[in-house]
Amino acid sequence: MSELARRMGLHKSTVSRLLSTLESEDAVERIPNNGGFRIGAGLIALIPTTHHTQHLADLLAPFVEQLAELTGEAVGLSIPSAVGSVTVFQVPSKHAVQVKDWTGEVFPLHVTSSGKHYLANLPEVKLRAYLSKPLEKYTEKTLTEPDKLRARLIKIRRQGYDWTFSEFEEGLVATSAPIFNSMGRVVATLYISAPEYRFPLNNKKQITRWLVDLTQRATQVVCGQAYVVS
């Protein structure tokens, strides 16, 4: 902060107020351990996203395909948008009874399993703003009470995955886990979606292990660490 004040020719208190405002808008973020500040996701989001989205889908497609092969169910890749979460790539299940292909459709963050990860990792100011608005109810199980939703988000952030039962659509189950970038931001999620009558049955722990393992490996790829999907 002192260096910024010196370079800009402004008083340190003025720079502090400016940085606080920029931080509240997600334009800058603090680097841990008093490391200063860096460009935040809010500014990055202003860059045209078509190329980035396609690149992310291409980069992470092998993980979607591997998870679909392991589970036999529909697996998708979701990313955050300005108004919710959107699926950018989905592999269908191997069963005759299919779930819908949600590619290109946008849904409120609190409704879907994937969307809850973006909420769970929002800065507190933005989370409070989201919870202060009326929350749309898709089914009787959709969480729309701010206190209950906040408690769920705390649990999701702590455990690193989510299971959603009939909160988005009656009889539909989804499980998901987040993929982070090098700044610790959730840039995507992998999700599995299937009818409740066949999923997850007695395989919930194994499915969760597969999901978490693949999203952790996907995070390594997004962060630039070499990894080949086996």
C-alpha cells in the first residue's frame, strides 16, 4: 500500500480507501501473508469469455469423460456466469433413461449442486448480497431460507463436495466438486446427474472419491501443473 501511494502521489489513507472499494467489487484481492494486492476475478470477468470458456471446456473434457466412464451416468462441466451457473460440456449416461443435456442453460446458484460451490466460495460481501434477495424455489426441497442455505454452504466449503437430492428437479440427484485456479477461485465444477431411483444406491462413498480425486487433478491442470489423465 505504501508503494502504491508513493507511485501514485496520493496519501496512504486515500489509497487504502480506494483499495477497499476495489476489493469490495472483486476488482483486486489481497495476497495472503501481507503480500500486497493483485488483480481480482471481477476485472478478469470483464475480458470477453468465449475463448476462455472454450479453452476451459477443451482442457477439462478428459476429466468429464473419465468420470462418465467410471460412473456410467451423465457428467457435466459447469462454470459461473454473471447471473448463475452454466453447463459448457456434458457427456450423456450409458442408460436408456437419460437426464436432460443442460449445455448452455443458466440456473440460479442456490438451486443446483454446482452453483452452491460458487456461492460457498464467494467473498462475504457478495454472499450477503445474494442471500438478501428473494431466492427462487424450484421444488419443495430447494433451499431458500438464508440461514439454512448459509449453513449448507459452510458444510460444502469444508468438505469440498456436495450432494443434492430433488432440490433442482423432483427425483433428480446431483453431486459435484469444485475446480480452482491458481488464485484459489472456483472457475468450474464437475457434476454427476442421474435419477434418484438408480443413483447413488450403495456406491455413494466410491462416487464421491472418484469425483473429488478428478476435480483435484483438474485443479492441477488449470493451475498449470503437468498431469495426464490415465
